[in-house]
Amino acid sequence: MNKSEPEINKKAMKPYPTLLTIVITLVLPLSLFAQIVKTEYGFVEGTLENGVFVYKGIPFAAPPVGNLRWRPPQPPKKWDGVLKTIRFAPACPQANFKVLGYLDYGMSEDCLYLNVWKPDTSMDKLPVMVWIHGGGLCLGSTSQSLTTGEQLAKNGVIVVSIAYRLGVLGFLAHPELSSESMNHVSGNYGLLDQICALKWVMRNISSFGGDSTNITIFGESAGGQSAHLLAASPLAKGLFQKAISMSGGAFWPASTVRDRDCMLFLKNAESYGLEYMKSKGVNSIAELRKIDAMEFAGSDLNLSSGPLPVIDNYVVPDDLYKLYERGNYNDIPVLLGNTSGEGTLFILNDKPENYEATTRKLYGPVADQLLELYPKGEKEVTLKSMANLFRDIYFGWYTYTWARLQNKTGKSPVFVYYFNQEQPPSTITFFVKSRDAYHGSDCAYVFDHLGQNPKILYSDQDKKLSQMMVSYWINFAKYGDPNGNGLPKWSPYTEKNKVALYFNNNIKCDILPNIDKMSVMEEYYKWKRNKAIKPE
């Protein structure tokens, strides 16, 4: 048996219990035993860990290997006996950054598995929260300890974390692949994996005690972008009722040419797929499918910023900005926001002395305005401006625009947050030379995992803030409204009340951060959209 495959316990399927089993059952509480749950593909057995039933490595699709590489996810084979789901599945192939903690369970192209955390309760119809991990669509896994769901589950929800194909294996477009497809598309396999996992949740979560009509998707970074793409995709309509995007948003301009942070149309993405095949020294998809999956690990399709989904008029119908302007999206309650120090991690390799020249090169007609809003100066001043510009143009504007457009063309509420809690000293704060709330720092608070690393000394105020953020997220998952008893009021964003809830030692609603700069960002992205479309 492949070591990455969960163990099948056929003995657990005996039709009659032994005498010893009967005696133990009478003497010991039932909750000490792992619950066996029936799914549509077979029985699974989890473990009980600190009052939470955990099921790790449940297959929701067939292994996307061999001829199934670069095809939509297919149903897994049914199994006999009981599948012992006690170990996380390997991560999808990716660059080997062990320091990030994504690869503790190895890597394998056979990676389409999910995990379930269920509170030890007899209650059913529990709200469901489906976590989509981040990592730039080319890194990450469901086993990262910072985002496991046991603490959230103790608050009366079921948490599910899902895997999806990454990098080239998840987002390669190619004319041969499009011709194979009954929908004549290629390139969005990672998103199709997420949709497949959500369909599995819809069909099976009631067996775990979950409510299939009360599902919230949530994710951070690329997971937040994925949540946005799913909220705009007709294929995902009805698969969830609420969405949370943490440092996400997917308003990438549509482009006919490869350009920084743009999403290509299918035809143009296929052209780059042809180039990619050539770079691998093969002449057909059949040959490309024979290459070892680890040869694609760390390889990307976009020269500057990693793989991006494709506008294929199927999974992704159009530029999301245009979809939201027209009201063509899944109109559901959303909770979204970003951190105050988003940019600090992303400018680590940038040189302050190049700041002005780089800004003029990248941002065209708005460069002068940006240099005025984010001025250069002494080294520390310039670094601060670089980080803040990155934060606002790649995170703040996405948050603001999602809130603004959904409020304008939709009916469901939008709740915006800004996480600006100063962070305790850590390896990350040392490298970024800042205590600002760096990219992803809010995850430890949301998942109630402040105590995981004893070397990071979170304060009592941090722990109090974490408990309040957990309450807001849980309330939103349950009711579509984060407000609740004992919590500061969180007002929804409207055009008349452009507010966000500030998460720090003094939680309060206030005017959306840096909103005075958003008109310049809007001008930049308008220019970018016009620039990215070239005539045939």
C-alpha cells in the first residue's frame, strides 16, 4: 500500500460485535471511541482529540494522476470496510519550503483529500465552515498547524479543510487540453477541485452532523482569492451561503498578454501553455503527462507572480470587476478585510534605492500621485512607504472594491475589517523589521492558535482579541451576521457608512482605512485594464 493512502480497516466491518466489545462499551463512555461515519464512497473512522472528532485524509476525488492529470476531478473509487482517516494526506507538489510547515506529511500528486473537525456532540444541523488554504496558488496544504480546525469546532461548528491542485498542475491551459474538454476549456483545475470538494461537503456533511444548507467558505491570501472566485463562479452557485475572504480578492484585470498581476483569457493562456510545453522539451500533452509530478513542483506559469486562474467563460466567466459591476455573481453575505502590515513580507527582496524608479515603471500615469502619497526619504521612511503602497494597491483596494461594488449591485451585507494589532516579537517580525500585523498574522487569532508556538509571547490582550475574533467568525458562519452579545457592534459597509471594524486592543468601527487613497488605486486599475487588452 502507498504510504500516503489512509489505512483500510476491514475488520471494523464485522457484522456482530465481540463479547469484549460489548463489555467495554458498557463500561466506558461512548465518546472515547472514534465515530464511524458513512459517506457516499464508504465508511470513515476518525479519532477523538480533546473533545473534537477529527477525520484526516478523506478522499473527495480520484487521484489526479496519469491520464487524469489536467482533467476535471473525477469521483473516487468506493471502498469496502472502514477507512481509517487518522493522518493528513500529502501536500500537492510545490516548492520545498519546509520552514513554512506545509510539508510535514510529504508531497504527492495524489493530493485531493479533505479533513473534518466535528465537536463531540449529539446535535445535528451544525453550521459548516470550509477552509481554503493560501499560498499564492502554488504553495500550502491542509495540514498546516496554524489553520487546523479543532479550536473552532469547539464553538459548535463543523470545520472542513480542502486541498486543491497547485501551480502548473492546477492551472496549466493548453489547446490540447481544451480540445479534450467537453466544455472546451483548460487551466482552472485547482478551482474545479475546490468546487468538487464543496459538492462532496453538500452531499456528505449531514452524516457528520452538519447542515448542508448553512455552509461558509473562508480562506486567507490565495484562499481568500479563491473564495472570491467561487463567489463569482456560476459553477459554485448554491454550494455555500456565506463567504469570508482574509487578505484576498480577485479583481485582477483581464489581459490578452502576460502582464504583472493580470488574468489571461483562455486563448492567450493556451499560447503560454504551448511555450511551457516547449520549455519541458516535449511535443504533446501525452508526453507532458509522463513527466514525474515533482518536476513541476515550484514551477509557475506567470513570470512575475505565480499562477493565476484563466478567464474561460466557464469557471471564471469574465473579469471579476466587470461581473460585480453588472451584478453577475453569487449574492451572499461576505466578511472581508486585510492586515495593516500586508506589504512587509512582500518587499523583503526590494531595494529602497530603487523605489522611485520601480514605482514609475510599474504604475505609469499614477506614479507621481503614489510617490506623493507614499513618499521616499531616509531608508526606514522609504521601506514604510514601499510596504504601505503594496498593502493598499494589492490588498486594500481589493477589499474596498469588493465592498463598494457588492453594496452597489447586490442585496447581501458586507462586513469589512482591518487587523492592526501590533505583533509580538517572532522570526517573522525580525526578518521584516516591523511589528505591524504582517500578511497572515490574523490566522492565529481566528483559529485560536496563539499558544501553538511557545517562543511567541502573545499577551493577555492578544488572547482576548483572539476570542473575540473567533466569536465574530463563528457568529457570521451561523447567522450571516458577526454581531453578538458582549461584542462591540460591527456595522456593515454601505456607501453612506464606509466603515470597517478595527481589530486591535481597542476594537471599534471607524472609517475604512486609507480610503482617501483608493481613488488613485481605482485610476491605476482602470489604466491597467485598458493597457492589458491588446487588439488581435
